[in-house]
Amino acid sequence: MNKVANALYAGRKILLILWIILIVGFGFYAAKLPSVLGGNGFEMKGMYKDTEQLLVNKFDVSEAQIIVLFEKKDGVSDSKFQQTIAQYMQKAKDKSDASKVDIPTASNKMIKGSTAYGIIHFNHDDGTVDKRVEKIRTLSAEEKEMSVKLTGGPIIEKDMNTASQADLAKAEAIGIPVALIVLLLAFGGVVAAAIPLMIGIVTVVTTMGVVYFFHPYTELSIFILNVIPMIGLALSIDFALLFINRFKEEIQTKSVEQAIKITIQTAGRSVIFSGLCVFIGLAGMLFIQVDIFQNVALGGMAVVFIAVFSALTLLPSILAILGTRINRLRILKVSEQGAQSRWRSFATFVMKKPVTMTIVSLIILLVALIPVRDMHLEIPSSEALPTKYESRQAFDTYNDTFINKNTADVYFVLEAKQDMLNEKPLTNAFTFIKQLKEDSLVKQVDSISTALNVKSSDQLQAILENPQISAQTKPAVDSFINGHYMLIKATLDTDQNSDQAKDFVRKWKDKHSPFTVHIGGYPKFEQEIFNQIYEKAPYGLALVLFSTYVILMIAFRSVLIPLKAIIMNILSLTATFGLLVWLFQNGHLGLTQSNIALVLPVFVFGLVFGLSMDYEVFLISRIHEVYYQTRDNNVATVESLASTSKIITSAALIMIVITGAFAFTDVTPVKQMGVGIALAIFIDATIVRMLLVPSLMKLLGDANWWFFTKKHDKSSSNEQLKS
């Protein structure tokens, strides 16, 4: 680190100029990032996606659909209502260049009382749907006999993007001013307090500009707009807080050059190891081949890399130029000695009763994790969107009025080696349909058999061989058979989100059949997403745990300290999940009752496991430093807690404020993530860092540092003394 420190100090002015160029350049593209975001991120390669494409290519299923919800106004007759709807749908088709429209009538069950819905189909989901929807909206304002609301996937996705941007602005409006107050309390001066915020904003803007260039290669989820600022601001401010605090300590007795170099060698080293832990925590998500996890992993890893890079290049350059002026514009008198004395007394108190403190801490954490056993995970849907959006209101009305929530539709596309209308594949297809009907979970089967009211392949062949009848039945045949493919729809007697529905599609996927069986429908979508997470998450977990252990072992030259850190992290994270279940799933403290977003455990683990290691690295680095000067584990622990607790507490508080600000947002998964990260950091900074760490350091004594050779002891000690 000595050579790096020399090089960074020597090139401080050049680095500052390069950073100004980077900020201007990437800032331009950061502003364009929202325009390339779309979708909820739950996309992956698999049978569901392939089947959906088959339905589009072979059975004329539209790629994008808009649902139009109509509600009749008082005094309008039923006939006038239907007539006005038909006229509206035709005008909407013409104006938006739609491929077709489904017009509601009493016979097709798309009208119930004073409510009806129609569907506008688009064949090409080529990014122009938003523009077409805006043309349809101009029609909605013209209607006097009925109210018209638009909803459906493309509209909900656009509204989710809008809501995410509004949430980001709201969180920043809350988090940044409060973070500034915390920084003022920590440093006492405006200059020192402003720098971490500036570094955080630079990191976020630069990262968003970098991530913009990912969009040609991968679908970027709208949630990336919340994740990058959440991680970037919190992490950058943490790093800057640690860095500036060490610089202010050193500059009291050393020159600016010496202070910068020592800060880079000590705090800079901690930043590198902390960044590595967070980076690897996020990298674990790359095993899960679902777009949203890939997005968050790539965006998160990018922001971590830039946060570390800015902390080691931009921040030292600014501090080197400012020098002692870092203490300018002081508005608060901060007593470092008083704070250290209080923390020293607290650490001494905890270490006098290490067994009691350990037991108390573990009891608190174990009680908090009890609700985890009742956690119910679900994929976020339209319910994640705030109710103030018209698309959410319309979709809720559509679901409540027209959709049977106790059933689920599964689509089967049978692929034969020859034309499906040949005798053998047709006979096999009717056998497949018969087996499907016999399944206890199947309520109804729609197929060529039900469309033409035929019981066997022989009856169908007879119809097809009769020219007069064949012409009449051709539209029905074309709806279910196309060349080598046959479409079958099974309606299940269970909720589409249920475990039974997922088990059903798993069973039929593996069922022996003379066909290649393609399965689609929402239960298949959920089953593939859940399977992907449950199968691949353990690999990511193993990578994170093993890599973190190795990194911390190298950083601290200890076998036990990394193990303790990992166990405490897992325990505190599990307690966090328990509290999230209690808060959201059980609807406590005024929160709207909602199931836990499927992505939340993976996200919170990936983010917090690394973020909470920041404090472990900051604290243990200082204990490590003092221990090799004093050779007294207890003294090293107490003195290091006294000197770092204030800054670690301030860093944790800022992290809690910035991530916790997302608790006041409206998109449910983002709200859950903000609360989850804030809770996890709070538990880590209080129960773990204040009680468990000093207690366990005391109980294990010099065994904490078992790993060293005498040669290493001597060289490390000399190196520390030189510093």
C-alpha cells in the first residue's frame, strides 16, 4: 500500500481533473438511464418463455395486451353501454394500429352488471406500445356514457418505472438532509460533512452512467433505479466517513502528505477489504439466472467498484488539496476525548461480563428470528404498485369482477415429429387429453375435443374428411392445431400462486409422453422462478461465505475472527427476516399487510452481508493494529472500540437513514428492501457490534489471533510501529 499511497498523492491533481471529466461524461448518460429501464425483471430463459413464444408464433397469441375497463354511468341503458363500448374499441384499434380487439358482450362473459372489459392486442412488442397507449388515452377523455381506465402489463410496467423514480426522489429528499445532520454531528464542520455526501452523489451518478451502457446487452429492471442509489450513497458515505476521520486524526501531528499516505495505507486498506466483501456478496446473485438478480448484481457490483475507486482516488485528491482546511466552517464543537471516554467505559463494562452479554444478545436475536418459519414468499405483481395509480385500480377491479382467483390456467403445446392431424399423433393427443382430464387437480380442459365436441381422434378425422363440415370447423381447428403443434388449456382447481399449481406443472413436465411437451401459464412461470432461486442460491451462498472467510482471514491473519463474523452476520440477518415477517406479513406498526417479495431474502443477504462487514473490517482493523503494538487483546479491544465506535455508529446511522428512507416509498418490494437493510444494519451496529463483538473478543482472548508465525508477528509489529 505504500507505493500506491505515494502514487496517489503524486497524481492528486491529474486524478481530480480526470474525475471531473468522468462525472460530466457519465452524468449525461445517467440522466438517460430511466428511459432504457423496463419490466419487473422476472425474465429468464426456460420452458415458460419458449412456450409463450410458441403461442405467439403458432397460435396467434398477441405479444402485448392492453385491458380496457369500462364502468357504466348512471342513466345509461345496457344496449347503449354495449354500443358505446363497441364503437370505442373499434376507434382504439384504428388509432393505435392494434392487430385485433376483443369486444365485450353479454355472451362472452366480458360484461358483468355495470362493468365490462375489452382487450386490445398488439402483435409486435417493439417498444412502441407506450406511444400507442397514449393515442388510446385521448379517446378515453371523450366518453360521457362510461368511465374508461387502461391497465395491463405494459401500462403497469410504465407506471412502476414512474413510481420508482418518484420513490427515489422521495428517499433522497428524506435521506440526504438527515445524513448531512449526522455528518455534522460526527465532524462538527460543514466542509468535512459535505465531502462524504459529494463523494456519494458522484459515485451514484457515475455508476448510473456506466450502467446505461449495459442496456443493449441485457434487459434492465426498473428496480435498478432504487438499488444503485441505495447502495452507492450508503457505501460511499461510509467509506468517506472512515477515511476523513483517520485523516483528521493524522493531520493533527503530521504533514498533509504524511497524513494522506498513512490514511491510504490504513483506512484505504480497510476500504478495499470492505468493498471486496460487498462485491462478493452481490456476485453471489449471478448464479441465479433471472434478469432481476443479474441486474442488481451487475448494478450493485458496478457501484461498489466505483465507490471503492472514488474513495481511493477522488477522496484523497480532495483531502490533499484541502489539507488543514478540512476543519473549516465549524459550527459544532465535537469533543473526541469525551466520546472516546464514554465508549471506553461502555466497552469495559461489556467485557467485564462477557458470558452474560453473549447470552442476552443471543436470546434477543433468537426471539427475533422465530417468525421466519411463517415466511411466505411471492413474486411481486401489480399489487406492488401504489393504489393511487389508475392502472392498479383498474387491474384490481378487473381481477375482483372477472377473474376466479381459485383457479389457474396452464397451457400445453404438444409438439409431434409429424403433422398433428396424422392418425398416430392425433390418437396420442387424445390419450394425453384424457389423462389430463383424469388429474384430480384439473377442473376443466379446453382443446380441439371440446371445441368440436368430439370424444376421439376417429370422430375428428371423420369431420376433417367431410369437405362441407371441414370448412365450417376450420377456424376452431386452426385455434388448436398448427402443423406439428397442438394447443391444450387446463384450468386447475387451485390458486395460480399455490404450491399445488407449481407441483402440477413440475409433474407434467416430467411425465412420459410421445410428444415434446411445452408448458406455459402463470403457474409454470412461478415454478421456474422459484426453482431457479432454490437451486442456484446455495451456490451463491457458498461462494459468499467461503470468499468472505478467506478475505477476512488474509486481512486479519486470524482463523477465528472471520468465522465469528460470518456466524454473527447469518444470525443477525435471520433475525432481520423474522422482523420483516412480523412487520409486513402480519401487518404490524401500521404497515399494509403483504407477503414478502421473493427477491427480498436474496437481495438483503447479498447486500447486507457485505455492508455489515464494513463495520467488522473497520473495527477489527483497528483492533488488529493496536494488538500488534501492545500484544494485549483486552487493551486492543477496549481502545479500538473507544476510538472507532463513534465513527462506526455514525456510519451505521447514515446507512440506516439512507436505506430506511425507502420505507417511506410506495412500491412495496422497494419499501421492504429499505426496511430490511435498515433493520439489519441496526441489529449489526447495536447488538452485534456493541455487545457480541467485545464479549467474544474477551472470551477468546489471544486465540482470536491464532494463525501467525513468529516471523510474521515480528514483521507485522515493526510495520505497525513505523506507521
